Amino acid sequence: MISSEQVARLAGLIGSEAMSAGKLAVLRRLDPTKVLPPEAWHLLGEFGLENDDAERAVAGLSSLMALARMSGPALPIGQALGERPGDDAKYAEIRFVRLLRARGLSELMHEARQAIKWCVTHGRRIDFTGYNGFAAFILAAAIDTQASRVDAIAHSIARDYFRRSEDDNTKPESK
């Protein structure tokens, strides 16, 4: 698999000005369960992966990063989905739970795309990096080599989501 430093490098490559709009469009539409386009292979070549599952998981991650590409401060995924700035709604709890329970590349990509599209629509930029970051969850859940690792990351993400929800519920009402 790839390290958190490599995830940061992947995010940097996708977020750089050198990445053309055409390449980003291809990456956004990429389906890692099908034949990968040349744009994905160019990125994958940077990481020296030798495993089909790992290559497809990283290609899926690059697609999600391209979809989420925005400017502004980045938030951990649980916080981005759970925050309620102003009158804005948070991501639906049932969808959030489906995201955390998703396993396997196809199911995971579907749920992750829904969450990222929601974040983009609501102007929330996602931080993919970190030991328990969204990239670590995507890669672990897509390949499912260590179920305990996937569950630990999901627990961390859920903590951020529900902490924000609880903070909103404990604010006193103004009179």
C-alpha cells in the first residue's frame, strides 16, 4: 500500500496547477473497477505498486481527490460531514453510516463519491492525509486486508462526525 507521505504527494500532484482540466475530468469520471485510463497509470507509476488491488484502490483514491479538489482550509472527513455552520445541514446520518460500513472497491467508491459530492456542494474541503485520514480509510476498506485497521479508522471518523453533532445539540437556544 502507499504511505501517508505518498498520499500527501498524490494530493499535491492532483492539486497542482500542472494538472490540466482534461486530466482532472478523466480522473473524476474514473471507475477503478474497469480498465484504467492512461491518466491514472501516469499517477500510479509514481508509486511503484505491484498489486492489482492496490493499484485499483489508489486509482479510486485519485478519482475521489480529483472530485474533491477545492481551495480553502481542509477538514477531516468526519468533521466536514458532521459540521453545521450557520443553517447548513449536516450529511445524513444514515448515509454516513453506509459510508463507514462500505467494504470492497465498488461499494466504497459509490458511498465515498456521494459524501464528496455533498462536501463539494456545501463548500467543505476534505483533508485526505493523516494516519486515520480519509485516504487511509478508502485504501484499507477497498482492499480489506486488516478489518481491525478499517474499523479503527472508521471509529476515528465517526468520532469527528458525532462530536460535531453533539456540539450542535448542546448549544443553548437563544431567547
